[in-house]
Amino acid sequence: MTPLFSALLSPTGSSSNLSASKAIMGTLMLSTTVMMSGCDQPPTYDYIKGETMGTSYHITFQNPKGVNQDEIQQAIDKRLQQINLSMSTYMQDSTISKFNRLGAGESITVDADFIKVLNDSKQVYQQSGGAFDPTVMPLINLWGFGTVMTAERLQNPPSASEIATAKALLDFKGIKLTEDKLSKDKPNVALDFSSVAKGYGVDVIAEVLHKDYKINNYMVEIGGEVSTSGVNQNAQPWQIAIDAPIIDSTVSERYTLAAIRQPLLSNKLHLATSGNYRNSVVFDGRRYSHTIDPTTGQPIAGGAPSVSVVADSVSLADAWATALTAMTYEKALATAKQHNLAVLFVIPKDGKIHDEVPSLEEIKKNKADPLAS
């Protein structure tokens, strides 16, 4: 099976979405990097990396004169730690963990980071018709898809009553924010921002670079979510590669399908990619992803293997990428058109979304180019 692009490029909508759409359209084929002439002195770019949110971050930036790189990284790590203390469900003393233990009607004071992520989540929750729901964890746990999904669970799925019981714990509408006080209408309802927090972390790092250190040329990445600004080391707009959806691909063994170039109008890019192909199984002739549709309580079959979204922030792009992978491809495409989103869907060449996506072993065995037409 050969993947290809099916890209939604909105001709209307906000100027940022239009610019993003043009950026996607302009780079469906990889463009050649233009090198600086030998007489120009290239600017100094630094690279730092670290660990956060169960993954890693990578930052490339033009180093301002007189600023210590270690100082910048310490400032970044401090802000990321603040976000973890606010929204990490793995930390028992985080704000979100404390909220999740509250009873109905009880409240807790939340910080500005929490409020921003909550409001972004509400926006995508409402516009996606509930496909993005930060209270979905009871369904994920019921299906056993928290880490690795198996065909055995699909052979012995939860009963309708079990699904109904789990769905009763989904109540994002019942989570109320009054100024900085957060409460819930029902007991045992819990928030999980893991599908948006990495994107927000990218936004926060970009803010530290720009506001605190006056850095205008940078690329920030956390777990595949990306923000860029200005130009790269070659004085060209940044370009972010999109990988082909190959099941067991890795950073060292992968195929680049295309690149999305930073829009010239805004001079910034906020990009998130979500893919179901790395954690999915085939059962009864259909490929099921680990993503649960909160509206049905069922795993998604017939979704696009890879979805990339460009939005006004990486937080929103992250949430929308998750929402669109929690739908069938047809529904996701219609939703993206309805809301004038700049989205790049990667689907099999024959359009049969449930068909097998290739593995690296199959490609090597057959000596096939997965990107050939």
C-alpha cells in the first residue's frame, strides 16, 4: 500500500489559517534548501535539549549576544516544571491531581497556565462535537488502551452496560470555572490534559525565548509538536518534515513524506501531528486505533493514519489533531472544512482507510519505495 496526501486547504476563514493552508500547499514536494553565499557570515545558532512530560524537547535558536545558553535552559526548565506542577496526572500533588480527587461541588484554585489549557480544550471540545474530551480516560482504561492495545480486547470488548457506565464519568460540560476557582458537577469526573499539554509546553517555551530573551529565530519541539519563528541557520523560513505513516518507523529509520513551510505572512508556524498507526491493531479485516471516540465509547476504525494541523497556537493545533484522529476520515474532513482548519491528512493511496499501513520490514523485504506513485 502506498500512502499519499489528501490535504484540506481552506480558501476562506482567518488570515492565519489561509497563510497556513498556503504553507501546506507550497510544500507538498520537498523544497531544496538555498545555501547562503560564501561571502556571508552565517549567524550563530545554538541547540539545547531536555526531558519533560514523559518525552524530550529540542530547541534550535539564534543565540543573542551576551546571553548564556545555560541561563536560557534553566528558564525553560523552570517554566516546564510549573506546567507539570499544574497539569501532570503523574504527580500526586499537581493541581490537576488534586482537582481529580475533589467531590462534586468542591472547588480548587487554578493557575493561569491551567486556565489557558482548559479554555483551549473547551473551544475544541465544543467545535468538534465532543470528539476532543479531556475527561475520556475512563473509556480508555475500560478498553485497556492506556499503553498498548491488543486484538484480544477487541475479541472480548466491554459490554454495552460497561461502556455506558464509563461514559457516565465523562462530563467536561460539568466542569465549571468561576474566575480562578474550578469545580465539577459530578463526583469521580477527572481531567487529563495529556493530549494538549505538550502543545502548550511548546507555546510556553517559545514565549520564554521571545519575551524574556528577545529571540526571534527559533524552532521548538516537544514530542513532535512544533513552533517556529523567523529563519533557520540558512536564513530560510523553517520547514518541518512530515513522516510517512509506517508502523514501526523510528527517528533513525523513517521516510519523509513532505514538509510544511512556515507561512511568510505571519513568519511563525504552530504545528501538531497525531498518528494512530504506531498503536493500532487489525481485527476482523479493519485497523483499529488506540484512540477512543468519546461520543460512541468505541475505538476508531476508518480514521486517517496521520493528521497534521496548523493553528494559531500549538496548544490548539495539538487539541485539534487529537480530535480529528478520534473521527473517521470522512467526518474529520467535513469537520475541518466546517471550521476552516488548515489540516494535512495522510491516507492510503486507494482511499481504503481500514487497509494495512506498511511496516519497515515489508518495505525492506520488497525493496519498495512507500512514497512512489
